[in-house]
Amino acid sequence: MPTEILEQVAADINDSTFLSRFQTGLGTSINFRDIEITPGNYGESGMQEDLVQTLVDLNLAEGLSQHENAMALLIDGTVQAFKTRTAVEKARVLVHSAARCSVNINVALQASSKNGMTPFADAPPFGELLGTKYHRAISAAYKSVPAVQLTDLSFRVFDELIPSEVLMEMTIPEVISYRRDSTNAREEFLEHLSVLQAKQGAIKPDDDYNAAVSKIVTTEIVPAATTYRKKLEGIGETLFGSLAKGAWTAV
């Protein structure tokens, strides 16, 4: 494994938020669960559903308490792999699964960056994990004087404008078609966000970052999003019919 990927994986699994979101995702998304814990018989741990429930119910802090961090647990040869009798064994199974997930995410990000592509996935927990990686990077880069980041604004606007029920029903070909057809509208709106970002500038270290982003979304972006929403409605109606238009209008 390339050193760069290994370092990213270590940073991911040593991040308690990444592990927690991975654990939560196993219990909330069937697609995510089936990708990360392959359906089958896991011996003394039971079937897939049994193993997943064991990992979801795990007190992660207890399972990690005997090691400096998750990576230390993963490489500890004295803890039996694929066993779930004790908290530390369960934690190792969870960390191993999260590490494998991290490898896939980081390889996809690296490949997409080199080839000018945008990766996407069909399970919401992947977005949560990517968000965790993003916030960790931003926190490290802007620890002294954090600026309101364009991507944060974009994520929050996306949450405001695109109904999850529509996203959950989209197929991969529909996602590709939607992204292609919405390119112009998206670029116009991102330009608007860039202007807002420049206008807002940096926030004070003592300020509430999430509150600052929420204020921008509430006072600047949402009122100005009517035109963008109408464009999305038109694209959605073309791709998915009147039901999708109704869903977008209701946002």
C-alpha cells in the first residue's frame, strides 16, 4: 500500500468521529452495511445481521481503552482477528472494517484527483465519512484563523435544496445525467458562493464556526436560491417526472 494512502487510513481510523460515523452507518444504511460487512456466515459471530448488530452495539470507547489509538489496536497481534467475544476483539473487527472502508475512499479520491473525475457513492454514510475527512483537514489548516470555506457552504446548501427522498430513489445513470444536465446551474451558484465567501472573510477564533456557516446560509444563500431551485426543478422534472418537481418545490 502506498505510504500516502496508509497515512490517510491511519488518520481516519484514529479519528473518533470517523469511527463513530462508520459504526452508525452500519446500522442505518443497508447498502453501506452490505458493502462493508459482506452477507454471509461469520462462524461464532453469527450471520451478517448478528455481526453488524454486535458492532453497532459496541461501546467503542471501552473497546479502544487498552490501546493508544485505533491503529495500535489494529496492528496488535495479541488480539485475535475476527473474534467478537470481548470488547477489544469487537473493536478490532470494527476498526479493521473501517480501515478497509478508508482505503477504498482514499484510493477513489486519489484516482479522481489524478484523472479529473468526481467520485460518488450510493450510501449516505460515505458522505458522512468524507465530511469527517474534510473537516479534519480544514481544522488543521485553519486552526489559527478559520475562514468560512466554500465547500462547507456548498454542503449546507446541498442539504437545504436537494430532498433526500429524491436522492435515495436515483439510480447511478440518473445521478450521472443529473450532474451533467445541472452543470451550468451549479457553476453559477458556486460562483455566487465564492462571492459570499470573499465577502465574509475570516471568522474570529472564538466564534462558533457552525453558527457562522448557518448564518450565511440563512441570511444570504437561502433567500437567493430561488432561481437555482427553479433550475433544479426543471432538470428534475425532465429526468424524473412531476413527482420529483413536487419534491423539489416542497424544500
